[in-house]
Amino acid sequence: MSLSKFQKMLNGWRTSDGEDICPRHWKELINRLDLELRATITKDSSLMSKKSIATTRKCLEGWRVGCSREEADGSFCREVVFVPFRSS
């Protein structure tokens, strides 16, 4: 049950070159690019695969993903999705 809950919470998250990107930062990223580059990066990235989530985002306590992007002030994005193994 908790894995399916985690998967549902990842709506709009993308992964590109090993970076997990929250929906807000994804929009900011692609809006800064010209159309050709936007198409390329969108093609090269992917929505988080529900098939691979069970193994690639598993941690000791449950499933976790955090945004890898930096904010304008140099700090890292604090957007995190976490669901413990025993979640209702």
C-alpha cells in the first residue's frame, strides 16, 4: 500500500541525468530554454517510472525522493516526497 501511495505522490516529478526534479523546478527549467533545447531535454528526461521506483528510491525507512535543484539564493530545494514502509 505504501509503495502505491508514494507512486501517486510523484505526479509531475521528473528525472534527468541522475537528478530528480520537482514539478516547480521542472517548469522553471524548461521555461528558460528555447523551443529546440526544451524539446531535447524533455525527450532526454522522463517522468519517474513507476516500475523502477520500488528499487531506485527505496531507503531504510521507506521510499524517498528529493529535488536536486538549487534555489536562486544558492540553497537546495527542500521539496521531498517520503512515504514510510508502514503507511496507510
